Amino acid sequence: MPPGRHWTHQIAHECKIAGVPQPRHRENDNVTTPGHTAVVGLQWGDEGKGKVVDLLTADHDVIVRYNGGANAGHTVVIGDEKYALHLLPSGILSGGKICVIGNGVVIDPDTLLGEIEGIRSRGIEINAENLLISDRAHVVMPYHKEHDAALERVLSSAVEGSGPGLSIGTTRRGIGPTYADKVHRSFAIRMGELTDKEHLRERLKVICAIRSRELNALGVEAEPLDPDELAERYAGFGELLKPHITDTVYALHDMRRDGKSILFEGANACLLDIDHGTFPYVTSSNCSTLGIPAGTGLSAPFADEIVGIMKAYTTRVGAGPFPTEETGDTGDRIRKRGNEYGTTTGRPRRCGWLDLVAVRYSAMICGATSIACMLLDVLSGFDELKICSSYRLSDGTVTDRFIPDARGLLQAEPIWETLPGWTEEIDDTTDRSDLPTEALGYLERIEEIVGLPTYLVSVGPERTQTLEGTCRA
Ligand code: IMP
């Protein structure tokens, strides 16, 4: 076990499992304060971050979302209850935590209010103290969602008859157009503006006139956008959310200075990062850990531990290159066994073998200090398992470097390593050493190639189905 780590965990004890990663504790002026942790996806999303965030929440005081919007979907299973969260940090499910939606997030207030109501109706309290929303987070407006969908329609038929077209396969939650407005500046609306109806109305008069014309140009045949109606509706949302809307940047700095430990909850994943993912088939935010400083206002070093989350195989939703994709029986089998359907859109996910070139790259970009390997149980029953540790490019060269660009990655062919599979079901394993030898061998190979310990292995959705340890000495 590496020095400075404490691997016993409150929830782990409750669940009678061996433990899950805990943050390092920092010595500061002779006072030991808890450390900060970031949880980030190392593939194309849906790695199971929600479960890890949920497990780590017990050891942190503050849980922060820093990027993305309702395109993300975290499913957390607690006992018989299943929670699907899109905008609320999953820490909201644990009592006594402060949850923060940082300035880097784009917020659909309607969706957020629906989520808050849904959680409250299950007896979980959400109030001005435990949910802080950045006044500088940008608002997803209805025209952003229409624009997103219309652009996807136009792009999917842009190269008629010659394939799937140019669409990205977005979640149609208005994410791209909202971030585009943020960068474009003049038309952007921030959460802080929703609490001033007259100001909002004035801004919307200009915005709606131009947006209506743009939507028409994209083939949307609808009534022109009505600034008065939108101002009424969105100021209404602002009124409801007002107790939560605040300057989260100062709040986070205050909490950090006061010794509170912070857990950063990444949404989407590193390979979807706007700068470092498989551009242009990415989302529109920095969803690697590089998004943390900008999306929260907290400067580096923001975390002592960075837990990179990966599945034991690979999935992707939407378009874009996926070198290890299996389109036949193997992909179907993984999809069925892993229930690989989108939390946000319900779309079947594309499935394939583990691409460790990609994981190693993401771990590098994110500065991961350890790995959580999720859904290992899904691989039970395969005679053989394949791992990709390098690519062969179209000119015959072999590389172990990822290509974070769609055009370049399309020419990458996986070079496979074949490892023996295991027949036993492993979902009720409670000790890592009880895993079949072949499963331990699989984990060991992941650690060798990525160069990081897999301190957490998940063999099912429940908190109890979590194993600690590493193959490393
Ligand atoms: P957008 O974020 O809706 O613009 O979608 C851009 C791309 O990112 C699409 O391929 C989506 O399927 C993908 N994407 C966005 N968020 C997630 C996520 O949380 N999990 C998996 N894929 C995502």
C-alpha cells in the first residue's frame, strides 16, 4: 500500500467490504486536514463514476461538479433504490454534504428543478445550505436544445447516400450551443441573471430575434421565440433556484481555507474533452481534470488524489472513432450483460474490448494517481479476453500513443493481446484475492500497461460489490 493512504472507509466498514480509496491527509500548520480528491472518467463516459463518487463522498465535506450539463448521467444504486442524476452532484444523496454546481457547468434550470423535486420526493433534503449553484454557470435555454437537434439533423443528411453523415450524435441537451454562446459572449445568459426578470426580458428581446432567424435557417419551422414568455418562465425558475444561486468561487475558496475536503465529480470523460478528446466527436467542455480550475475557480493543486475511472472494456455513445469496437456477437454480449444503454438518452452504447492506449493517455492527461476498474463482472464467461496496448497506423507504423483527433484515430488498428477468460460469476466476491486467477491476471496486465494501481475493482452496481487492493507489490 502506498504511504499516506488510508484504505479503510466508513461505508466499506458498513458494507463489510475491505475498503475503497481514501484521500491522503495533509499536514498543514500541525493540523491534519483531509485531502481533496478528483474522480474522472478515462474513456468515453459511462464508466461508473457515480458509484465511486458515492463511495468516496463519506470522506469529503464538499462535492463539486465542474463541467458539462444534463448530458451526463450518473446512476447510483443504494439498496433497492436507483437514482439517475444528470445535474445534481451525486453527493446530494448522502446527508450532511455540501454540493456545488460550479461555474463551468451549463444548467438547464427546468431539468435541475425536476431533479431536485424527484430527490426531495424520496425524502432527501435539499436546501440553501447543501446545494450551491454558481451565479456564473451558463443557462441552457430552449433555443439551445432546438439548435442542437436541428444542427444534428442537418449534419446527418449533409453527405447524403455516403454514410452516416457528419452529425456528432449529441445528447440533444443543448450543450454545444450553450457553451458556444458562452464563448461568443453577447448572447450568453448566466444563472445570476435569472433572478432579475426585467433585465432578462431586455436581453431576450435581442437574443430571440436573432435566434429565431438562425433556427429558421436550420429548417426549424416554428413560431418566432417569444421573449416575454421566456423571460416569465426563466425568471420563475430563477425565483425557485434563488436560495441556491451564489458566488461559488468565493464559497469554495472559503471552504478550502476552512479545511473542508473537496471531492470533484467529473462528468462525461477525458476522451470527450473539447481540447484533448477525439475532436470533433467530443462534448463542448473540458471534462478531463484540466477543467477543474477553470470550472470551479480553484487553482492547482486542487486535488491530492485523482482517481481515474475505467470500465473493464470500452463503450462509446454517439459517433466518432472507436478502434476496439466489436459490432458483432461480442459487442452484443457485453451490451446485454453490462446493460449498456445510456442513462440520459437510453441509446444502446457501442461496445468493444479494452483500449489501454486510450486509458493510458487519459490517465496522463488527467494526472491520475490510481484507477478504479468497473464492471469486471461483465467479462465473466468469455473464453478469451482481448486488450489493445498499441495501434498499427495506415503506413504500417506501430505506436502506443493515442491520437486525440478523429481523422487520425480512424486509421488506427488495434494490436491485440489475448488473455485467458474465466467462467465463474464474480459478482458476490468480497475479497479481491478470491477472484479467479485469470481475473487477477487481467487486472495485473491493466496495471502494467497503464502504470497505475487498480485500487478499486467493481463487480456489481451495489456499494458492497467493491473490492480493494492492487496487484502491485
Ligand atoms: P453533447 O455533450 O450532448 O454535445 O454530445 C457530444 C458527444 O458526447 C456525443 O457523442 C454524446 O453521446 C457524448 N456524451 C456526452 N456526454 C456523455 C456522457 O456523459 N456519457 C457518454 N457520452 C456522452
